[in-house]
Amino acid sequence: MADTPTGQAVPPDLLVSTSPRSTWLWAADAKTAARVRAVVGWRPVTHKGVELPLVSDIDIGVTAYEACNKLVAAGFTFGWSAT
């Protein structure tokens, strides 16, 4: 987490989780998820047949790296997800 000038911790905009086949960005709310998708697009994410509307799949490797760079340039911050 980043700190504000007053020393308060600010939570990241997006949490990141990875696997050998995907990189998922987890947004806290629908508005943030929509902003992510507007910047980088996304592949819909499903888990056990259920769509996860707040999660964006940005692929792996160079594709994920480039997507994250675009998001940083758009002002997003990241943290690691435990999932």
C-alpha cells in the first residue's frame, strides 16, 4: 500500500493474481473494473462456470506486462492478491 502525505495507507486500485495461464486483475467495484476494461480491454473471467464481473484477465507474459504499463500510465496502483 502507498502512503499519503499524512502517513495513512491507501489501498491499491487493483489486486493481481497469476497462474501459468493467466494474470487476473481484481477490482474492488464495478466502476473500477469498467475503467480497467476501457484502458486495456479484457477477456471475461469465469471460475467454476460463474462469471466474475470485477475480474479482468490480461493474459500472461509480455501481453500482461504491456497491459499493466498502460494501467500505471492511467494512474492505477497494484497490490498482490492472496487468491
